[in-house]
Amino acid sequence: MGRKPHRAVSESAQLRPSDRASHRRARAEVEFEEQTVLGVLFGEFDANLVQLENRLGVYISARGNRVLIEGSEDSVARARDVLKGMHRRLIEGQEIDAGAIESLIAMSNEPTLDGIISGKEPAGGGIMIRTRRKTIVPRSATQIDYMKALASKDMIFALGPAGTGKTYLAVAQAVSQLITGSVQRLILSRPAVEAGERLGFLPGDMKEKVDPYLRPLYDALYDCMPPEQVERRLASGEIEVAPIAFMRGRTLADAFVILDEAQNTTREQMKMFLTRFGMNSRMVICGDPRQVDILGGDRMSGLADAVERLEGVDGIAITRFTAADVVRHPIVGRIVEAYEGKDA
């Protein structure tokens, strides 16, 4: 769908109490002037409207280009803003799926993001990442801060559970800078540590041995660049994917360097990696401090140690994600919350 000029969404009625005896009930009617996207906006069999109803506890009915929302005043206001945000994104040529709707619902609970959701301000205050395959906008309040840090800081630590976009956004920013020529190389690394298993001997050459550990990084790469470009840049060395052990003795200049699963580094490995930082480079260290797979109880995670030492150092940003920032299927966020609550 090509880009079209943005047309405003007008409200034909303000929020008003539907029952004078109860100030908790309200209704709002939203009229969409741009009607060509309404089929996608509502979803097949109104699936998107049903998702909003279930998540926010409102009743939504659609007739033509008008949508009536009824429920508690707060929920009606949030549903209205989310619908307007969905419509705006479709007009701007972005895609809407269940995950995007969940992210808008999550952001609608942040009072400081009202303008971003409803379209009064650009998404993320103008923060976005453009790659060859897609334009990426923030899906949570923390992602806005993270994307700003990715665009401005030399070294960024991203901490938090799986599904919050830590690695994906870092790879997307790296691809964007590689395409524009801001950096000459993209280096992706992670420790070769099994997640609670002993896989034993792996057949093949060195690349075939380490590729299974690095597959999540490849997945993010292929989502941001056409496959043929990824293969060509891998062959030329513009993109390098390697375990952290291969970093020793190097100076990584003119490069965007990403370390994934950093919680599984030792303190010695982390110190070695961080001191590889070279001129005109950017370094992102991603990990979940709660998911340490290092064998041996006396071995402190290099990630936790580095964050403790470097917090507050000029030029270094630390972004902390929580279960509320999970942008995968909603059940992933609930799973993370359940485990974190039990651990606490």
C-alpha cells in the first residue's frame, strides 16, 4: 500500500457520561474520514475490534466509517486513542497486526505518550529506524528511550526479558547505519553457551559449529535486509558473525558491534570485549540478567558486573526493559511476569 497524505481523524462526539448516576460509564464516537483502510483497520471479521474489546473491557460497534465505543471512561479514552493510532499508522503505510495493536494498547496506558498514540506527535518523537525491508517504530515507552540511545550514544546496555526488542532493534539500527555508510562494518557476537544443555560435539567446520548459537542474530539480519544482500555482505566481510572468543586481540573501528546474550559472559570476557571499542564505532550489549547459563556458581555474570561498574559513565546508556515491554504474543508477557513474580 503506497503512502498517502495524512488525513485527520475527527470525533463527532466528546466523551460524555452515558448515565448521569454513574460517572464511570462513558461513550465516544469516532469518525474516520479516510475510509480505504477501514477493512484492514477493523480486521477480518472485526478481529482487531474484538481484540480491543477483550483487552480494554469496552464494547465497540462499527457502522460505515463511524465507530461507537462504550465502557468505563478511562477504557473508552484508551480505546479511542488506540483506534486513532492504528488508523494513522495505516495511512502512513505501516502494517497493523496483533502485536502492533498490543503495543499501542500498552503505550495508551502511559499518560506522557497520549500525543504519540493519537497522532498529535510523530511516533516516538520522530524516532524510527529505516532498513531496506521495513521502517521500524517503537512499540513501547521503553523502546522509545532505547531507540533514542541507539541513535546517539556510543555504548548501550540493553537489559531485560526476551521479546522486548533488545537485539532486534540493535540489529535494525546497525543495518540502517551500514546502509547509509555511517559505519563500514557490522559485527554480531555472542558467547557460545548452551541454555542449560550439553550439546556435545558438533560436526562441520568452525562456521557450522558456531552458527547454531548465532541463529537469532541471523534471523534479525534477514528481517531487515534482503537475503541476497546479507549473503553478499557476509561474504565480503562487511557483516561478521562470530562468537565472543574470536574478539580477543582486535580493535573494532568504524563498526557497529552487538553482543547478544551478554549475561552468559564471564567478567574477563566482558572486559576483553568492551575494550575492543575503536574509533567511530558503536557498541550495544544485550542480555537478560535473570537468564544466566554460565556453569559454576562462583562465576559472576560479566553483564551484571559491567553494568554495576559503568552505570553513570559519560557516553554509556543503560536501558532496562520489563515484562510490560514484551512485544511478542501477549501470553509471553504474562509468562515472564509469572516467572519474575515467583523468583521475587
